[in-house]
Amino acid sequence: MAIVAGVDFGTLSVRVSLVDSERGLLDSAVEEYPLHRTLDDLDHATQSHEDQMRSLAAATRSVLRRTGVSGEEVLSIALDTTGSSVIPVDAQMRPLNEYYLWCDHRAKAEAAEITEAAHREGLEAIKWCGDAYSAEWGFSKLLHWLRHNPGKRELLGSAFENCDMVAATLCGITDPRKVRRSVCAMGHKWLWNASLGGLPPEDFLVKVDPLLAGVRGKLQGDYVTSDHLAGHLSAQWAERLGVREGIPIPVGAFDAHWDAIGVGARTGDMVNVIGTSTCIIGITASPNLVPGVCGVVPGSVHPSHIGIEAGLSAVGDIFSAIARRAGTDVKTLCQGLDSYRAGQSGLLHLTWDNGDRTVLVNPNLRGVTLGWHLLSSPQDNLMAAIEGTAFHTRIILDRMSEHGVSIERIINAGGIPQKNDRLNQVYADVLGRPVLVPSSNVVGVGSAIFAFMAAKVFPTLEEAQARISPPCRTFFPRPSEQSVYDELYGLFRRLYFMLGDPGQDSLGDILPTLIRLKEMVGETSMEGALT
């Protein structure tokens, strides 16, 4: 019997799970922390490192109390976080600002400039991240920070992804050069590629903006997969967490990638990690480069195989927004959806409420719902949104298949599938293939598996998965519903590219223009308020 702690940092809270190698999950504790947004800039989303660490300590002590497990019994702790969530630090690893959280989209202009420069200069690395750089990713956010914080530029010692910053903090590392960086984080979000010499060359970065001069050197270090250690728990943090000093901490990763490990994913699986947004995580045998995805990275999911990532910028957030506008909650609004048939709502929803992550990689889009009637209800709207997220997922999986990615199984993971069987059935009907759903919550299970590996409890990752990952339920497509959804998908696909890609049709400028005008009016209003 061996016990480890698996930690998952989400958008609004941290979950610490104690897992036993024989008995499985013992219990979890959750502690919340604030997400900082502003009405002045809807793309702004930041979070405090100190708030996260304070909540980690509280959650760890809470789960120890609830289980009666002594801190001396915990053999290892492993953590995953959201990403790309970027924090600038000084030369002693002290934060210079809060994290630019994954959902912070202020760096839209910077992302467009990086994409343009990559194609102009023939940067090979851009092909490994879908041929487009995103406002959600590391270099975009760091460049945005450099442009908007001139008084702090000289203090910049480095910048870190959330998973690497938390691990370094727990290990007591105060020199940025000594931090081991996650291949998962840096490969998917920072254009890092071992076969291409690591990060993009200095001359490329300077051509994007001279402010990036010297940044490549500040990001150098040991880039490794999560079967390596970030270090060992420091005395200070052992005291704060209530566990033993010196226990091993593996190099961290992004939450969705480790959720895929937690559900027992193997080569050929595609895992839809469905929560506030969706991350689609696959494990493949060969590096098929796919336009519009969020990266093809060796070792990013399973240390010995190729990881591929794609996703939707909002899913649960869309459902919550619909419920909020209706003056209710998602659980209540879902009551009665089981009676809906394919196409019954009469609505078609394009799920761009927070922009498009994949395959258009376009933050300048907003949600569109077609087919409104005077008697259309909030339930109709929610059903159409669930269907829309399934259609969007099919767009992504079709794109992967078109470029040689073999998909053997589809698994719905994350928080929403655990409590929404209607969504799971819609996905099976829309995708036209069985959808597996874990029988229990896997948040933190992937972290626990890597903690077991760090503690040398299991000889292989596959053996740890076989012992720890829960069994799955299966939702099968229904032919009568599938035929209707096939017809609706044809409409969705036409609209998706017609409205979403300015280069394909004259309608492609409508949504970006609406956003531009809204932002322009907002800036004018702010100037008027200040005069």
C-alpha cells in the first residue's frame, strides 16, 4: 500500500486528491481562489500565484484531516495546471505580476504578429503547432506584458508556465536557470521543439519585436517530460502542506493532458476533456502535423509517445452564460433535455462565444445562433449549444483524420460528462461512433499516476493506469438521431468556415467588425469618463 497526492489547479480552484495504490481514491479537498477580470477589458483574466499556493496548502491539510492520513505517509506529490498560464518573474523567482491565465486573450495582436513573422521567415516550428500562433500561448502573452509594463522590463528574470512555477516554488528553487521546464507546456505553447533546436532562434524573436531580445536566453533550461523530477519538497513547503520534507515532485504538465492519462488513454485514443472549455488530447504513434491544432509534441502526454492537442475556447462557460441570462442554473435548465430529439430546438449554435481555439485559431469571433423563433426557449438555446459543441468537436476530429491521425476510441472526460449524460449521448450521435465516459471523476487521477511513478510504486505508466484509472461506460450512436445530425453538421460546417475565416468569404469580416466596433466604443467611453 502506498499513498500519494495528486493536485489539479483549475481556473477557479485547486483540488488535492489522496490516492492509495490498492484502494484507489481516498478523498479530495477543494479550495477556491479568485479569477481577476475587468469590465473595461473582457479579454483580461489574471490570477495571483500567492492565492494559488495559499489554497494548495489549505486543501492539502484539509484532505489529510478528512482521510485521517498522516502527512508522513504521503510518498510524492504531483501537480497539473491550466495553460498557457504565464507569469513573469525576476531573477529570484519573485512574481512581477499575476498569471496571464489561459483564458486571457489580450495578446490577440501579438499572436497575429508572431504568426505572420513565422510564415514570412519560414519558421519550421509553426507547422508543429497548427500553422498559427494563438493569443492564449506563451510568447504572445509575454510580449504583451513587455509592451504594457515598460517600468518592469529591466527586472524580468524569466517567465514560467503555471505548472513549472508551482513545482519550482514547492522545491524552494529561487534561480530561474535551475528550474526544469515541462515539455508539455513549452512544446504546445512556446514553439519549443527538440528536433529543431529547442526554442525559436533569437534572430526570429527580435524580428517579431526588438523587445524580445534576450528573452530566449532567459527561457533556457532543462526541458524534460514528466517521468523526470522537478525536484524534492522543501522544508518550508513541507511544513505548510503538512507532509514530509524531501518527497519527490515530478515535472508538471497541463491539466487536460494528465486527465487523458487519468482516464487510461492509450495510443490511438482521443480524449475530450470537457469543462469550462474543451481540450482534445490524443496519443499518436507518429507525428502527423495538422493545420489548426494546438501542437504536436513528443512526450507531452505519455512520455514515450506523441501528444496532440486541440480544443474549444468555451463549452461549460457557454452553458453557464445561457443559464445566467435565463435567471437559473445549468442543472435546472438541463431538466427535460432528455426528451429532445435531434433538430427539435430549431436552432444551430456556432460555439465561438469566447473565440475559436481550433481549427481556425481566431479569437476575433463570437457566438452565433441561427433559427430563433418568438417562442424559442432557454432550453432550446442550451440544447443547441450542446449540439454545437459536438459539431465543433467533429470539425476538429475530421481535420485530424484528414491529415492521417488514426482515432481508435473517443473518451469524454472532464467535469461535465460526469454529470450530463445528455451531452454524452449527443456527442455519440453527432460523432457517429461510441463515446466512452469514466465511471468516476478523474480530476487529479493523472497527477496521482505521475506521483506514483515518481515514488517508484509502479514499474510502468500502463501498470499504474490499469490499477488506478476507473472503468468506462459507453454511449452508442442512435441511427435515427445520427441521420438528422449528419444533415445539421453539413450546415454547421458550411457556416463555420463561411463566417469564421475572413479569407474564404466576404461574410468572414462580420464578427471581427462587431468586436472592433464594441472595443472602439468602449475605449471612447473610458476616455470620456477620464476627462
